[in-house]
Amino acid sequence: MTHQRQKCVAIDLQTAEFKANPHTTWQQLQAQGSVITTRIPLLGRVALTTRQAESRIVMRDTTRFTLDGRQVGHKQSAGMRWWVPGLLKPLANNLLTLEGEEHRSLRQRVDYAFRRVRLDALQPLINEVAQQQIDTLADALSRHGQADFVTLVARPMPQQVISSLLGLSEKSHRDDHDLNRSLSRLGSIRGATDLFRALPGIRTITKQLEHEIQHRKQNPQSDLLSELVSPDGDGRPLSDDEILAMVFLLYVAGHETTTHLMSLSLWTLLNGTVAGASDFLPLTEKAVNELLRFTSPVQMTKPRFSLYDQQLGNVWIKRGETVAALIGAANHDDTWINNPSVLDLARSPVKHLGFGGGAHVCLGMHLAIRETATLLNMLFAQHPNIALRPTSTTAWNQRVGLRAMDSLMLVKIP
């Protein structure tokens, strides 16, 4: 039997129009099938799932799809292309790209740090950092009449929390620190050219983290970095490359999703999407989960590879071809929940894919929800008259796979 490859659909997941209202695009793609094929910068040809059922198969069924490119002939687990700089290759072999025992042994080293009992102990720090950033925002509003929520609150707060959890120097929290400047470069990667431009920033972060790792080997402290460096603890000892990849992932990815969840949630609560939003204050974890489902800051999973020729939904996929789940579309699948385009803060909890699924479900999901609920509840309690700046145009980040704002301007209503 001959199977024809699906023709590529021309879609642009980077435009500001799409970021502002992705729901229309999701509906259009779903009407074309539970799987569509397109071309994406840096990835090339990719089959994208648009429904919950197929998305869960891609993320959970490791007998059909793999994150580990070595299983389909690539030299690296991440399946990186030949032209990708060597600097990135050790960093790419991390929790997000490894599977099986390699993944389990790495995750075992850090999983305990994100359990509820450890997060409960972290709550006073979360409260303290949230208050500091809210005070900074309030001061800017008083002095200038407007303030950028992303720059002053949503970006520094989770960055400070994950830095403190790892045990990085307090100096790294400052806006003018090399780590922070380098992080801002990573946020602008949209294609191959941007990737090469970001290399100095990646190199800076790598060197700083390598220095911290070596320092902990000589001077262990009471922090997660010291526990990762130690040959003791849960799981097997890690090599230097594994430690660097782990810390890089936790530092870079450990706050980015939270930043976007905070800013998207605030924007959604203030722009009239849901009537009577104040009736749901203080926000519960259930409400934040609904905001996460609705806004879906991570719009697309890390790509997988097909382990053999197979049918997925309406599409025939060959061994080694790339597949990814469109989380944003799957979270708005009307065959899965009723009225997915409606933000219902009282909705009964649903098992959305906002944090991924399967063995690679987001390690820091409970921390992200906790930080977001803490910050927004404190912000609305102390400053109930904040509003979106009427004349501002939302500055959407153009990265594929993320729904994120580069800035969110706020004012106070007299």
C-alpha cells in the first residue's frame, strides 16, 4: 500500500496577530485535521497535532515516538542539525531530550526539590520576592504614571526564585548582571541567525554556571546546586557535563514559562476576557490552572521523532520524521472539553497539556502555579485599581512555540 505524505500547510505562528488571538488559528487548523504538516524555522518539516488525543499519544507513547534522536540515526539525543554550534551540544543532552533510564536517573536528582513539602518551605521566599517586585512596580507607577509589568515583575520574580533555589549569587538578580543580560538575548531567538547572535550570551551563562559548579565542589552549601554536585543524594552521581546541562536548563527554562504565565494571566484578567474577574479573587490553584489552559504560554512541545512508518490521526508519518504537539490547540479542543474558547475560572479541573505530559511533564509546574497565584493575589489585593494602559499596543515576542509578551504596560485608574 502506498502512502502519500501530507502537503505542507502554510501557517505563521510568529505574528503579533496570531499571538493576540490564537484561538481562531487553532479552530482553522483543527478543521483541517487532527494532524497538519508545516515548515518551521530551525526545525524544517514538522507534523503538528491539533487535538488532545493525538497530542497525548505523541507525548506519552514512547513505543511510537521518541525525543532521543539517536534512536533514529542522529548523533545527538536532541537530533541537532550539523550546523548547530558545538557549544550547544552538551547543553542539549538534558532532561528535555533524554528518555528511559537516562531521563529517570537525571530527574531523580532534582525531582524532590519541587515537591510540595519543599515548596511549602520556599513559600516565605516567594512572598518576599513578590512583595519586592510589587513595590518596585508601585514606585514606577507613582513616579512615571505607567510601568512595564514584564520588566519589573514577571521576569525578575521567577528568576530570583530559581536563582535562590539553585543558590546563585544575589548579584545575579540585578538587571545589569551578565547573567540577566545574557538571558534577554536568549528570549529573542527566532531563527538560525538569532541563534548565532545569542551564542555570546549562552557562552556567558555557561561560564558563570561552570564557575558556580566548581565553587560548590570546593565549598558545598545548603542549595540545590550543591546537592547536584554532591556524589551522594538520590540517584547516581552526575558528570560535569550533566550537571552543567541540568543547571542551565533549570536556570533558563526554570523561570521563562512562569514569566509568560504571569504576564498572560494578568493581561487576560485585565482586558475583559472574563466578566467579573474580581469575583474570583483570591485566585485558587484551580483558577490559575484554567488561566494556564486558556493562555497556553508554551504553544508547542519539543519535537519528537517517529520510531517507524506509521499513521497518526489523518497523516502518514515516516520513520525519523519530526512530530510535535500544538499544546495551545490541544488545550482548545472542543472534542475534549465544552466551550474551550471560554475562560471559566470556576471550571472543574481538567488535565490540560499546559505543562506537557507523560514522563517529561514540567518539573516546576507546581512552583509556577504557586508563584503566579501568590503574585497576582498580592498585586490585586494591594493595587485593585491597576489597568492596562489604554493606548498601548501589546509587544508580542515572535518566538515560535511560545506565546509571550516582551512588555505589558500598566497604569492606575484614579
